[in-house]
Amino acid sequence: MNYSTLAGTHDLSLPEWGPFGKRFFGISHIADHRRGTRFDFTVIPAIYRRQLAVPDALRPAGYLPWSVSPDLKNYCYRQQLEWKDRIYCDVSFAEIDAHSRLVACECVNHSELDTDFALHFLSSLVPNGKPLNCSAPYAKPHLLSGNGLVFDCLKPGEVRMDGVADGSAYRLKPGEKTEISIPAHGTLWLRAAVEGKALLRTSSGTFELCGDGAFQTYRLMENFTGGKFFAETDSELKIDVFAVADQEPEFFSDALSPRPEFSEGPLPDSRIIRYPGLPHVYGVRWDFPDAFTRRYAVDDFNSILLYKDGVHMPHLGTWGDWGGKDCHLDIFLQPVRVEAGASRTVYAIVADGSEAELAERLAFPFQRAPELCRAARNSHHRIPESPMSFSQERMSSVVLTNVVYPTYVEGQFVRHHAPGRCWNSLYTWDSGFIGLGLMEIDTLRAVENLNAYTTDPGNPDNAFVLHGTPVPVQIYLFFELWNRTCDRALLEYFYPRLKQYYNYLAGHDPRSTTRRGSREPMIRTWDYFYNTGGWDDYPPQHAAHPGHLSVIPCVGTSHVIRCAKMLRMLAAELGTDDAEYYDADIRDLSASLQQYAWDAESGYFGYVDHDGEGNPTGIYRHSSGVNFNMGLDGVMPLEAGAVTPEQAELLWERLASPEHCWSDAGLSTVDRSAPYYRTDGYWNGCVWMPYQWFFWKTALNDGRSGFAWRIAETALRLWEREVRASYACYEQFSISSGRGCGWHHFSALSAPVLNFHAAYYAPGTLTSGYDVLRRSFTYDAESGMTTELVIGGESGMKTTLIAVLPAAPVSAEYAGVPVPLRKRTEHAFEFDLPKASSGILRIR
């Protein structure tokens, strides 16, 4: 792959049609990339004249992503009408070509009675805000006072809002300087919002601006000759644009309207849908004789669907077209009779293009639909067979389909893997785990997910993409991707980006504040987000807000140490001279943890408190006097490999003990013996998968294969039990009952279950801890595995690897020495190798 094509974009190379909607689950089309406009096509199945089964993306609504191709050209979801699989509709979308999709609605009746179904085909256009256009050449300001990391990868000072050009204004404060570059010649104008009076000082003169807080246009100067100039102000103002024109520029809205206009289509049982201001049109065709088309223009369409009986009644004619802003076109087919114990499939086509093109695209013969659907199903992702395959299929489908559009990143509207449609925004550490899950499904999807959160080397505004907790999962993800691919071009592309990411998080970028909380080497991220490890209500973190942010947790320092070790190995592979740079961080940060954070009394590392001068003053303690950090943050130096052998033994004992961190559901976030442990928390009292993954990898790294299996098997069985019971992919698990809870279609932090499954059940998979780097890797089902390894760590220590093979291996050797294998599952074999070594591993 030519990875240079990833530079300058955060988008995914997915089709223009896909499951991108943020309101209903269905299929969407990117109607306008520049404006971030989306067309949604939604199928609502129902039992005739009963409650509509609306696939509401923002609540549990009975729809279940069921089977998906990794490229999203074909996918299927199941809509429950009578739980559990008694009466349902499987809705499939299959690619006909780049501009059209076949929609298959298989109505399944497993009840003892004949049943009438109904199908509603909803179409809607979703504009993205209310930006303005400018009639003249213009430029946005570029603030020069950024700190190198802006939430959501905005530009410094950028504010997303309606009523300004391109949907962005820029807040300029006193003392800040901005750069403007505009090549046009003529009269220079400024559109800005000023409250009261402000002086705008530029390299071309000083201008007095007066206003009432609303945006207005100011004439700055004639005979502007173009080029670059600078500006600053003595009073805060919001800048929309600088423009050049002889006459005052006009600012105007797009003519785009979401109110659909429709007409009979080019074929029987078809409709053409037009949206004023959109250059192309949409078409729908179906293969059912009884249908009615209705336009809705209401205040709240959800309430109409859920509470108004008129949605079932064709005889009401234009009912619902009441002039509201929530506009939809509904083509409803009813009744669709299905005999008891039988099924019936209704087909439709949805397409985009000109009216002439739609005449051809809608003519796809429905006689070919079953054949196309079979081919589409063959492209769906398949999970390797195991006792947990059912739940893994559900999880892979959720991970693949949790994609939304538009998401705004660095001036672009992009397709983006979200944790769930409840959070249709960027999420840094969540998306790192989405990438780890995608890695088990499709390498390209994982690579593009990683790319979405890195920025071009030398980016002046953002060292990486930050939203939420700054846990650098992207670096862990890349290390895993390298070990899967051993692709040097991939390494050459991503290493400068990840080093830039690391530089900022480790406090080496002069604009970073991560080391400003202490005179000693420690990583403090409070300035960027309230959450340091992803665990919202982790007791010492929760108690530190808002007035005790002089404390520094272990998690940030520990992640930086581990990332330094991984990047050091990757740098050596590239042949750079960065080793001393990483070694210094590993040495200094590890020493700080040992000197200031270890609490022998509790057997945990602690948050380190500081005085006003940044000097460490001791362990942050609970009101009872005990270490406030009895939990996974207190064990994180173990993950970093920054502990003594004696500390390691004690911390592994804490993790494995049911009196402390272990539970029937896995690792508790908080030590269960701590006085601040509770059963009703969000993270406190629950098990979450990301830290199961971190400590599973740590266990493998430290040669503790039994405990690694204990973590993975517990998670896999817990997941399978819950998904079979509820069909849901939840965020977290209650220690009280072991049941899933939180969001029901959650990918993100639950994605590690895909890694656990692949490590023990996917043939061809080789899994290791953090200290193992592959230089090459080949696998063949008949001849086995061959890989060249470089293993870091301390001499005399061991690390565990897991190889999954379709048949029992005959032999294994590393650096010419036979290696004994231990069978873990039917096809998974574990073995130990020495740290601080290198050589060829062959498994036959």
C-alpha cells in the first residue's frame, strides 16, 4: 500500500454509501463532502398496525448489527419485532454498483400464527449546520499562540458555529497574534463580532472596531496588495473572515433544503426524490404491489413514529405535512403476509445520480436479487470457529458498523469510527481500542483508524488528535500492527507521527504542560482532560477535582515509559539514533515512580502529592489514612516494567487475589478491600475490557501465561454469556452480577474481546507481550510459522508467546534451540522465550 495517500486526511476509504447515520440505523449516502451533508435511507419494519420498530440509533431499539463485510459494501442488521427471534426482519444492504444498493427485507415469522408485516422506507437529507458562503475571495486567520494540542483537532482559537463562513469563527484574545494570508488585491474587509470597542493592530495599520456582539462587516483599507500580514487586538473579538472585494462582500446561506420533492419514478413502483440545492437526485424502487408515499414536515419525527397512529393510515393523505423542519419521505408497504413458521423477502433499490442515470440504476432486475444477496453474504466477515463465535460475530459487526458521518477534523468532514452513535464524535483512547479490534478483522481498517488520530509531522497546531482521555493507545496499536505486518513502509510513514505524539505527551514539546506539575520527572495530564486513565470515577481522580490537582497519578507516567520502550525498538528497526532519547525517559520516569510513588504499607503505588513549588510531598491518602490508589492505577508501573522483582510479585498477587482486584467478572478497577470501593459506580465496582487487555499483555510479557489465560478466558466467557442472553455488546460488567451494562452497541473499550479470541482461536495468529518485536513473519497452514524476533527486557527473564495453528505442531525451535510447547486450547500453544535475545522462531 502507498501509505503517503493517508497524509493530510483523517477520512476512511469506505464507500459513499454506508451505515453513517447518527439518528437511525440504516444506510446513508454522502450527499456533499464539502458541506458535510448526508442522505439517510432507513427501513422501519413492523407488525401491521402495531408499534413501529424504529431502528433508533440513540436508544436500545431492538436493532442488531448482524453480519458485515469489512469494506462496508454489504451488511445486514436484525430488527426484533417479537423477542427473541420469534418475529423479526433481517434488513440487508448489498452493493449493486458505487451508486446503488439492493435492500433485502427478510420478514421471518417463527410464531404459530400467520402475521402481517409492514415496511416503511424513510428518506431524509441531513444538512450539517448553517454555514455561510462569501461572495469574495477570503481567508481565515491562523492564530500563532496555540499550545500544540487543541481539543478535537481544531485550529487555535477555532469555534464551530452557525452563521459564519465554512462554519468556523476564530476567537482572538488580547496578547494573541494571528497570521492572515490572502493573495487577492483590492479593498480589504473584515467580518467579525465585537462587543463594545476593539483596536485591531495589523502590519498594515491600526483599525478601530465597534459593535454590539453580532457579526458585521468592517471596511479596513483600500489598495490592499495581497500577501501575508499579522494582526492582534486589545479586546477579545471573533473573526469570521478577511475578504478582498471592491464592494462589500455578501454573506449568504446555501440554497439547500431538506424538504423533499418527489414524483413517480421511471419504472412502476418507484419514486424520484429531489432536494432543492442538491445537484443530484435519489431514487427508490420496490417489488411490492401495495405502497403509499407520504411526506412529513413536523417538529419531532420520533414522536410521530412512536405515538401517532396516523403513520399506519394511507387514507389520511397529506397528514403529517405540517410545515415543520423535521422532514422525511415515507414509502410504506403493507400488509406483507407471512405464514406461520415461514419467511418472505421484499426487495428495494436505493440509488443516487441524475434522473437519466437513475432510470438505468433503478432497472436492476429483482430476479437477480437472491443471487446478489448470496454473493454479498459471502463477503461478510467470518469469525474463526470456537465456543465463543456467536458473541464474536456480534462484536465484529458492531465494531465495523459504528461509523458516522460527518465528523469534523482539521477542516474536513470525514467518516469516523465512533464508540457508539450515542457519542458521534472523536474519542482518542476509545478509538485506539477500536483499531485493535479492527486489526483482527481487516488490517486496512485498523491502519486508517490509526491514521485518523495522528497528524502530519511538523503540524503547528496539533501534535495528535485529542478528544477525551490522553491514553496513547495509538502507539500500542501501531506496535501490534507492526508485529502483524512487518511492513517497513508502514513504519516509515507512522514512526515520525507517533514520535511527535510521544514528544508532546512525554513533555518534550516546549508547548506541552505534562511535566509542569512537578520538579521531578512525572507525567501530569490534568491540563488536557479531567480523566487520566479513562476511568471516570476512579476514587483518587474523582476526589482530586476540582481543588486538588497537585496530585500526579501513576498511569500517565507508566504509559509513557511503556511507549518509550516500544518506540525504542521501532526506532532501532528504522536505524535511527533515538535510543538514548527514549532511554533517558525510561530511566528518569522509572526512578521517580520508585522514589516517590511506591507505598510499601499498602503494596500499591500511589498518587504523588506536591506543594506549591512542585516538590513531591508524599502519597495522596484517603480520609481513613490508607493509600487512595489501591486499584489499577496503583498497579500500572507493573505494566510499564518499572518495578523491582519484589514489587512485581506483590502486585501480581494483588491482581490475582479475590480479596483485592480479582472478581468472577475479571479485574476490578478498584481494590475490593479498599474503604472507597463501591458496587454502584461507573468504573468503581465494574470490570472494563481495556485494562483487562493491558494486564493480559503484561502477564504474557512477564511469562505468566496462566494468569494471562485466566484474564482472557474470563472475559470471553463473560462476553459470550451476556451476548447470548441479551444480543447486546455492552460497555462494562457489574461485579455484583456479572451482567453487562451501559451502552448496548459499544465497540471502543469492549473491542479487546476480539483480541482475546484471536489470540487463542484464530489460526495463523502469533501473540506476545510488549517486549517482543518481529522483524519478519510468514505463516502457512501446512508449513507453520517462521518469524525473526528481537526480544527486549532483562536478561534471565522469560516472556510468553501464543501460536494458533490448525493442527498440532510437530516441533518448535528458537535460535536453533528446541522450544517446548504447552497446549492451551485445541489449536493454541504457549511457549516461553528468554528476554534480551534475538533469533529465528520456527514452528512446524
